[in-house]
Amino acid sequence: MCIVILDGRPVLSCLTLAVDRNGKTVETAEGIANSMHPIFEAYKYNTMQCGYCTLSFIVKAKALLNRNPNPTEEDIRESLSGSICRCGAYPEHIKTVKYAAKKLSSLIT
């Protein structure tokens, strides 16, 4: 899936005109990985399955944690909705986001 974080919101980059990105902050899955954000590490060790869905979930989860560092299960489900996991590992995605949220809170405090 072609998801990026555009000014804090996950959007489909393939459906967004380049001119609409002018002057805005764009975060990609590669940028998240390079920054060693806890969500990337959490997925790498906890939820990596076939890899089909991973980037979509990572980008959406990072956007969620940026705006809500302590999300509820319902917040996570809503944020990750629309991403499709061929392996059916949906419960693992929720656990992974919660794990990353804990890691982030320990880095902040």
C-alpha cells in the first residue's frame, strides 16, 4: 500500500498530487525505519509475517502514536482499519502497537 504520513496524517501517496505536498512534511516507511522508531522495531520482532501488509501498518501506527502516545485498543483498531493482512495477524498488530507505545513512554520518562 502506498501510505505515507503527510503533515501527521496517513494518506495514500499514489492518490495525492505532488503539488499538494509542496511545503508539507512527508514521512515514509523507509524514514521510520531509518530513524529506528520503536514502532519499526516492534514490528520487526513481533509481527513480521509475510511482509505484504507490514509497511501500511507501520506507517499508520506511527501516525497514531504521534498524535496519541497511549492509544486504547479501539484507537488502534480504528487507526489500522483499511489495511489488509493476508496472514490474518490482526490481534498481533494491536499487541505490537501497544508494545511500541510502552517503549516510547519509557524513552520519554
